[in-house]
Amino acid sequence: MATTHGPARTSRLHLPRLHHEAGTTELVGAPGLAARTVLAATRIVVGWTFLWAFVDKVFGLGYATPSGKGWIDGGSPTAGFLGHGADGPFKGLYNDLAGTAFADWAFMLGLLGIGIAMTLGIGMRIAGASGALLYVLMWSVVLPPENNPIVDEHILGALIVGALALLGAGRYFGLGTWWTSTTLVKKYPWLT
């Protein structure tokens, strides 16, 4: 729409934002029901992929982690991927980290924390940033990707978890609205 006053304005992307007033918090510019449903379903599915990876690696359920090779059986959740799957410019670094207590604990706590947060819709900022970082790190293990010289499913995953956090997806069919009203989050808003 053109105006007769001043220069033409370019359109900007308007993301939903939190509005705080008189002890209440509301999401301004929220998407419609169909979009909220898709965001919630995507958030829950992404959360479940992190939780499932955690459970499979702990117990060796025979999917990505062979039976009897789970963390609970003395197996390492990072030894295979970092020790044998690494390629490219960071191969040496990842081979050195493979199977170390630091790598195993950081990876498993990341899977669990991101999975719980995404599934429940709480702590979405931290989950989005952590999930994106984990995906990018996993992408860097296999550089260059097998089927594309630059992009693979890890980059797609990083963008998805980032978008879920930015769009406030935890507030849709999740505990995000309750979470943002807690005393803890009001005191430390970065936990949103």
C-alpha cells in the first residue's frame, strides 16, 4: 500500500513477540490455529527424536544402538559416530573426543535436555540454541555431507529448532504459557 507521506517503506518480517503488562504475558501476532497445530506437532516430533536417541543410546534397543551396546551396558554413545564416522577437516578432533567421558556426558545430557524441553514446550530459547548447536556440530563431523556438498539433514534440523524457538512454539499445545508465568522465568527471562 503506497502512502503520499514520506518514502516508501519496505515490508518486514514480523515474528510473534511477548507483550508484558500488569503481571500478564501474551503473545502478540500469534499464528492461526492451523499454523499453531503444525508448530506444536513439529516441536513434539523434534523433541521425540532427541528423547528417542537418548533412550536408544542408554539402553541399546537395537535401532541406532545395537542391543547390548547401550550406555548402561558400558558402551559409549559417541565412540562409533565420532570414532568411525568422522571425516573431513575435523576428523582428528572428533576422533580424539570419541568415547571420552566429556563427549559422552555432554552429548547425552544435550539429547535429554533438548528432548524434554522441546516435547514439553519449556525453555525453548535454550533448547533451540542448544539443539541448533548440536545439529551443526553433528554436521561438522561428516564434512562434506554425503549427498550434497554443503547441506544435509543436520542443517535442516538446526533451522527447524531455531524457528520453533523464535516462533514461541512451546506456547502451542505445550507448557510454554505456564512456563513463562513461573517465578523462575519471570526472574530469569532468558529461560523462556
